[in-house]
Amino acid sequence: MFRTEIIADLSTVKINLKDKILTAGSCFSDAMGKQLSESKFNVLSNPFGVSYNPHSIHKVLRYALHNQVVPDHTYLTTQELTANYDFHSSFSSLKKSEVENTIKEVVGTSHYFLKDAQWVFITYGSAWVYERNDSGEIVSNCHKMTSSSFTKSLLSQKKVLESFDEFYSDLKAFNPACKIILTVSPVRHIKDTLTLNSVSKSVLRLACQTITETYSNVFYFPSYEIMLDDLRDYRFYKPDMIHPSEEAEEYIWNKFSECYFDSATKDFIKQWKPIFTALHHKPFHASSSAHQNFLTKTLVQLEELSKTVNVDNEIASVKSQFIPLK
């Protein structure tokens, strides 16, 4: 044995292909959201943009639960752009009204999605936070404002738990059936130094353990542990040595699938994956009989799958590639 494989406990509560899933948090939530979307799940992937600390993640989720108008004092102007301290920098514009409308739209969309969602998948990235010196509020993004505008600190486990409790109470009041999966991001936050990154991840991991022991319908998936102890090799990182490689993401995704998906969903993914891969393959000779036969075969498969999931776009794409007989 040259490695220690992490076998995640099989969840007693399973995810079905028809379930609605919202992902939120660090960039690893984007990666998982992409996998879910490509596998034909009904997913709203990280709608508020990347956020790392638990307090900020819970805060934007509570905005959505209440369909709340984001307070005016959370907006700022920097380098001619208006942005918001609680949202990612992708929510920025030369016009404040455009940012307000975009944020209002995403909060509203998330509100109605969460109303009957079965799952919220949250990835915590860092316990390090930046507090505004003028208001004492924790921000999700500093938007390149001067460091003198903030005070950096480490969230305590107690504060993470208090923040989670507020979110959990609001979620259960809004959608009692919704379940939560927590994970600690496998992305390394070396900006804080590797030593302090370890301190941060330890706070997050301990908080997750306490949360899953305290609250019903809250589960933990060991993404961080799989990356750290199972895939403990730099070849599983991208060239930046920070983010997991595509191979690592695929490996973690397969572990997640095995742990949470019901048998029907696993069977569908096994059937869908080769079709999805083939559909994204660009042929050298689109008019060749081999490719036209492939299209015919793929169309039959898609029409069969259309009884289970929406593949209208894929069917239209295949049909558009047929060469009419002369």
C-alpha cells in the first residue's frame, strides 16, 4: 500500500437527480456546481460569487432566504467602480444602479430557488476575516481597498457556530425539508502563509464537526481530507500549487457521488457521462459517414434520456450537425 484512501461514510439520506441543489462558498463550490450542472442536476451554482469565510457565506444566504434588499452602506466605490462588500467583485459596474439591480435579481432568484430546494452545499474556505474599521462588519471581499480600512482577525469556532445557527434557524423556518452538506475547501490559502492556513482550516473543520453533531439534516463531506491525505502529492494540484487539478476534482467528485447519490442517479450518470464527453468532442471531418453515424446513434440515446432529463439543447445541437443527403 502506497497511499491511504479515504472512504467517506455512505450517507443514509441520498441525493436524487430531480433534487434542487444550491452551492455556495469558496471556488470549490464552483467546481462542484459545475460537476452537478454537467451531470444534469437542477443546480444553482454559487449565485453570489466566491466567498471564503463562513460568516459572509451565511450572510448572503440569509439575504436570499428573506429576499432582503441589501443595505446601502454595504456598497462602495473604488477605481470608479461600484461594488458591494458582501458580494464578489463580479458584481461591480460604473453605475451603482446596475450593481443594485444585479444583486436584487440574484437575491430574488436564489430566494425562489431555495423555497423548495432539497439541498444546500456549502464550502468554507478560510476562517480569516476582514472587519471594516468604520462599521465593524465582516466583509466578503475587500475590493482592493486600502488595508488600513480593515482589521484582520481569525474567526473563533464560537463565532462560526453562532453565525451558522442564525442561518440554520432561518433556513428551517423558510424550508424545513432542506438539508445541508458542509465541506472544507481543499484549496490552499497561502496568502495567509501555510502555517496560518492550517490554523484556519482547523477552526473550520472543528466547527463543521460540532455543527454536524448538533443539528439534524446537516452532513459533512471530507473534500479537504481527501485532498490532504488521500491525494497527498503535488501532481494533483494545478500549476499554481493552490487549486486541485482537474484530476483531483474528478476524484473528489466521484467520492461525493458514491457517498450521496442514490442508485438511479448513479446509473444515469454512468449512462450520461460518455454521451456528454462525446458531445464535446470536435470532429476532424464533420461530413464523414463515421461522424454522421455517430450523430444518429447519439440522437437515439438523447431521445431516450429525454424521458429523464431535459436534453433539448443537446438534441438541437446534434440535429444541426446533420448533413442533408443529396
